[in-house]
Amino acid sequence: MQRMKIRRATLAVAVIAAVAVPTPIAVHYGTGTADAAETTNSVIGPDGMGKLLSDKPIANLDPTLASVSARADRITYRSRSLGSRDIVVSGALLTPKGRAPRGGWPVVSWGHGSTGTNDKCAPSTALNADGKVDLEGYSGFVAELLRGGYAVAATDYEGLGEPGVHPYIVADSEARGMIDAVRGAIQADPTLSREWFSVGHSQGGQAAIAAGELSTTWGKGLDFRGTVGLAPVTNVGDIYGWGSPDPVNRGFYLLALQGLKTIHPGLQYNQYLGSQALKLLPKAENEGSAQIFADFDRNLGKKLSDYQFTPQTTAAYLQMVPWLNEQSEPKGRTPGPMLLLQGDKDPSIKIPETEQAVRNARAAGTPAEFRVYPGKDHYSVLTPRSEGGAATDVVEWLNSHLRR
């Protein structure tokens, strides 16, 4: 998998964690008015879901983001694991410069691509080579959203940056994190609108689709307007079949299995990995995706045979495929439209898989469209129109679906 300005790679599936809720930190709200207090109370979900717990400025923000942000804070907020435990999730809140429009800044809930499963991979705190927070390499795309007049609530996802294990590509966990990030962001800054979009890349594209599907249930009380997935991870089971993944994605196959085991504890790794690949599992747990890319894809991926990274029996294969697809196929109707986009040179996300996701969404009753960008790969599709990418089109599409 190629790497451009972004330091992660993609793909894999997930884990569920039980986490204790720490004592809330003092919250700094945008206003001290009665209206702000009313907004705070009314935007919180049932049983306190999405309640803002802390709000602290990000002091070492990447210059690209600092130049277009009126505020950039790390927030923590309450959510719930799939095991029904109260948890704390972290993320970043960024707002555009200038005066908010009437009704407030519309919100993009941003889902990042794969960064790994270790806490050091949380985008709201991870530092780049210059010692700055750049949301794990997504500063350029997020800056385009801010320039377009959108506040950005960028969840880290459950288990990244806060206690617990990261449920990597477990759909409902990601969706709850994205939706509750919007609730927390509105409490932190009541100048934000309740209008929101779910937008994400790669793993985050899959998360954005899931968030749209939960927008009328978990997201009740907010005003959902649509879903955008850039190079979204869909139909994961079809990717990891016999003779697959190829050397580009073998490190992420290990993460996929670790994630599956958290929701299917009876899974036995030796049914899905050869003996040499089994020895690599601990390292995959402790590295960020950039290191996984270097250690597994470039090096070990070339040294080990296909057999090391495939189900070892027909029964294991037939079990794995539906488990993975269950987490990554659009299957529920969303109340807003959907736009999926990718480059035709993407080595990880194949066009037929995304086309199938569009068909699945349409079959569920969601208006969905698909755009392909010639010459763009998994990451360069995030660039603006002037560079042949999709970022400008995304902002224009968001604008066209705001409530007028």
C-alpha cells in the first residue's frame, strides 16, 4: 500500500472494551448563557451518552490546521461500548475562523483511517515528525472542510487515547463514537449547529456509513444530513479470501483477526494463520499502522508465503467471510444521501467492492452515488480539485445537502 502525506495504512476489524469512566474534568464552554446551558442539556443523548467530560486546547497544532481554525481542542465525552459499559472516548474539535452563520456552524463528524490499535495512535494526541498534532496526517483534508465553513468533530474511536481496546472496524462502536463526538462538540461550543454529516476515509469511510445507519436511533435529536466515504472499507470478507490478502495488506489481516476475536471469542488464531504468521501477532498489537506497514507489508509480506495469511481450512474461511462482511456492508437505510469516492489506482480498496457497497445502500433505500478519480490512489484521492482529488467535490456536495 502506498503512503503519501498520510502516515497510516488501512483495513482490519475490531475489538470491544470495557472501560471505567474517570472523574470528569472541568469543561470550558463557548458561552456562559442560559441558552448555552439549555443547548448542553438538550443535545445529550439517553443515559448521558455524548456528555462532554473535558475540553482542553491543543497547544501544538499543525500549522496547516492552525491557519484555518478559530479553536482546536481535545475533548473527551461519554459513550457506551457494545458490551453496555460506560466508556470515555476522546477526539478533537476544530471550528472555522470567522463568524458562524445563522443557525451555527454545520458539523462534520470525521472518521479517520487506520492508525493502529495502540493508544499512541490516537489522532488527537499523536505527534508528527515536527512534534505537531496533524490528526495523523489528515490536516490537509480537514483544513478543506474548515475552509468550507464546517466545524469538525474528529473522534479517536473507542479505545484509542483512552482506557480500553480499540474496536477496529466494528461498525456500531465506530458509529457511536462519531455520533457522540457531535454531541460533545456542540456542548463544547454551542455556536455549532445540530446539522451534521458523517465523513470518513478508509476505516473511517466504513465508520461514516455505520454512523449514518445509526443516525435515527443513537443519533436521535441531531439533524443528520448525509454520509461521505472516501476509499471506504467495505465487504471486508471478500478482501480476505483464499490467497488474500496480498503482501500489501498482510499486517492488517492480523489486526482483523484480533478484532474478530473480541466479538467472537471462540476464534482460534491457528485456524486462520500459519505457524510463522502466528508469531507476528503480538507485534501487530503494539505498533501504529505506519510501523505495521514497514514491518509487515514491505518486509515480512515478501518473505512469507500466501498460506501463512489465509484461513487454514475451508470451514474457517466460510466462517470468517460473513463475520467480516457483517461489520462492513451497508445494510440499513439512512435518512440522508450517501456519496462514496475513490481513486482508480487504489491498491487496497477495489472499485467492484465499492460499487457493491453502493448497490447495497440503494437496496436498503439510501440514495447513493459513486465517483471515481482517475490516477488517484488510496491517499491522493483526499487532495483538492486543483490536484485532481476529491476534497473540493466533498465540500460542494456537503453544501448542496444543508438545510436551507
